[in-house]
Amino acid sequence: MATIENVKVADNLTALWGINAYEYKISGNQIDFQDLMVAVSEKRAVSVEGEVQPLTTRIRTRNAWLDELGKALSDLTRMQAAFKPEDGGTAQSETMNDNTYETIYKLQRTYPTKKEYKQWVEYYIQLVKTAIDGENNQSQTDMSRLQSLVDRRDESYSTATNLMTAVSDTRSNLIRNL
């Protein structure tokens, strides 16, 4: 992004009236006020976009993790349904899906056995549900932040548009009055 600079113009006539005149330059090229406002709004939008990109990456990563958690919950629920009420907690479950196995490891940093007792399957279900709730809360926070950034970006473009319109109207009025 080009650097924006303003240079004070030495003018005895304007100084008599207490007016400081500036000329604006971008990368050494002189520009008018309207181009300056476009450059400023572009710089602001680029700054906001710089914040949006990592946030959207984090949201995508979280959504993939939520998808993985949802699949694990589905598999664990299937395992829980396979238990008979009369088992009394001594029977082992059906074999756990490999993805569920890895998801449980990510959550508690210890590997479960591929076949678990009913109480462990129920524990894993609660563990996954808690993780899903936590991730959903974080998602809501990130979505609010993303909305705020989008609003800021829209505001910067709106401000630039309004300023360019005002400058254009002023120029039109000056030309008309001449």
C-alpha cells in the first residue's frame, strides 16, 4: 500500500488569513482531496480485510472441528443405543469408529479402548456435548466480531462515498457560480 503524506505549502497570502494550505501526495505523486479520501478509505478497508481473513480461517477450522464432534456424537449415540437395559454395565459396546476414537483422544489426551462399557460411552457423550457447546459459544463470539468488521468496512466505503459526493457537489457549485 502506498504511503500518504501531506506537505505544508508555503503561501504568504493564505498565511495572512490564518489558513494553512496542504498538498497531498501518494508515493510522491500529487493528488487532490478526492483521491486522498479514496486512498484513505482503501487503506482502512485493507486494514479491516486484514482482520477478517484470520477470523474467517478460524471460523472454518472451528466448523470442521464441530463437524468432527457431531460425527463422533452420532457414533457414540449409536454405541449407546446398542446396550440392552438389562446389561447392568458389564457388557461392552460395539466397536468405536476410528474417527470417534481420534476425536476422544483430542478431547481428553488419552486413547479410549475400541470397545467400551456403557458408563464410559455415556461419559464420552457428555464430553463431546460439552465440547460442542463450548465451540458453539466461541462461534457466536467470532460471528459477532466478523459482523462488526464487516460493518466497519461498509462504514469506511460509505464515508468515502459521502465525502466524494460532497466534494463533487462543492466543485459543481463552484463551477456553476463562476
